[in-house]
Amino acid sequence: MADIAFLLLIFFLAATTMDSDTGLMRQLPAIPDPNVPQDVNKINDRNILEVKVNKDNLLLVEGQLTEFSQLREIAHDFILNANDEPNKPEKEVVNIPFLGNVAVSKAVISLQNDIGTKYGVYIAVQNELIAARSKLRDNLARQEFGMPYDRLDEDRKGAVDDFFKVPISEAEPKRIGGDK
Amino acid sequence: MAKFIKTGGKSVKSLNTSSLPDIVFMILFFFMAVTTMRETDVMVTVRIPEATEGKVLEKKSLASFVYIGEPLEAFQGLYGTEPKIQLNDTFKELADIQDFIAQEREQLNEADKTKMLVVLKIDRDTRMGVVTDVKQALRRASALKIMYANTNVDKITHIY
């Protein structure tokens, strides 16, 4: 009996894996329908944080060459715009359940990369941007509901998400020189 | 005090093993519950990048995996050293992604079709050109929920 059980045990040890996968969840935009007129409303320039990574893996934030370690803080300050500076995002008063009428930052992060950028760098940049946003959401959750974001229920999470929407958008890839 | 006085033969009684199968079965069931079957043999080198914000993939059954990286040495004679896309157990081209997604989606039941997730396991040294192409192919296949696989760390120490 024990022999058979051992045999099965060893089979399962060999044929299965225990590692759990972790990763950054992202939602890709749908392919725009050519028959539907595009929304031409341009987003106000001050609302966009422009992040570019070139083929040498250098980081350009709002036209400034930036150290990678500063990115999180820059994104954080940009989204929050605590002092209502004119070169940082506008705020709009909206009614959000649980939070009431609040001034919400209209920040958008635009991420552009080169064909030659390394994937590892791209992920690191995405990670920093997501981290900045999560930090703000977590702070808000603690301040408003007295507990970390992870422990909120779905409705409250939704409210916090609405406050700091901050879409991270990626430009439609451009390819010069036609299709491969 | 008589019971402490040893009497008779000095032979040690062998250990009672009648409960051994129970114990082994217990371990067996534990492994059956916490592990998942190895589904694909990865044929490309995938050194997954580090990140701090990764979320755990909860429903593995909803996930399809796309591997991108340099082929392993054994395959380099045939496929070269340029990053290749691996779907299931074979190397595929960009144009095959749409079929692959359709096929994977077919295997899910009706309620789960909208929740389908594509997990991209990409080597950190891959250039973004390939990755962007794959992302565009996924958009065309309307597989919009994706996950960039990474290993979770507390702090990113090294940028590749």
C-alpha cells in the first residue's frame, strides 16, 4: 500500500509545478473602428505626463532626461498636483459615491517606447508608474476609510479608482518604413 | 515498579508501519491540491523581469501563455538566436497568434470567454519591437486582458 502511495507521490512531484505566476495586469485598448469617427477632443497638454524611453534605455519625462529612480516621485507629484500648479493637471469636481463632491485630477500618463527599448526597462517603467498610482490610491483609502486599499470592498475600491483614474496610455505604435 | 524491569529477550520490536500508507497518502493529496500540471516545455530562455507591483494570477485556467525569448541552445541550430514566439509547444510566427487565441478561447466555457487572460512571459533582454508586434496581434484578436509576467521583489535593484 505504502509503495503504491509513494509511487503516486513521486509521479506528482515530477509532473507538477508549484510556482504561482505574478505579473502586471494591463488592459489593451481595442483596435479603433475605422467607421466610427474618432474622438478628436485633444487632452489638454498640462494633463499629460509624457514618458518616453529610447533605444538606449534612457528616460525622458516631459522632455527632461530623468534618472529612473526619480520617476515614481515625479509621477506621484504630477498626479496629485497638491499646490494646483498651472503646469500640472487640472482638477474637475465630480460626485463619487462614498467620497461626495471632490476635485479629481485629470492626469493621464502617456508612455512611449522605441522598438529598440529593452523589455526589462519597459516593465520597470510601467512598474514605477503603476506604483505611483497605487500609492496614491492606498493613501486615499487610508485617509477616507481608515484601511489599506487591498482590504476595501469592491464598491469602495471603485470609488478610490474613480478618484485616481490616471489611465496609462500607450501611443499607437508607429512604424516608419512600412510593414515587416 | 515491576513494569520497568526488563524481562525476557532483548530484541527491539520493529516500528509499527501500519499507518505509513495514511501518511504518504496525506502528503500525496497535499501535493495534488497545491500543484498544477506542467503544461508546456518552455523552449526559449525566459528570464522574467523584476517588479514590485505584480499581482498573483488567481485563475490559471483562464490564462493562455505566450513565451518570447531566445531559443534554447538545443534549438538554436534550427531557429537561430533571434527572439522567437512560443505558443503551446511549438515556435510560432506573429501571424499564428490570432488562431492561437481563437483556439484558446474556444476551450473556455461561455461565461469565462470575456475573462480570458493572456500571460506574456518575455525575456527581459527582448527588444520592444517584437513585444509591440505581439501586443498589436493580441489587439486584433481582441484578447485585451494581458498580464506581463514578472517576479515580485521588494525593490528593483537592477535595471536591465
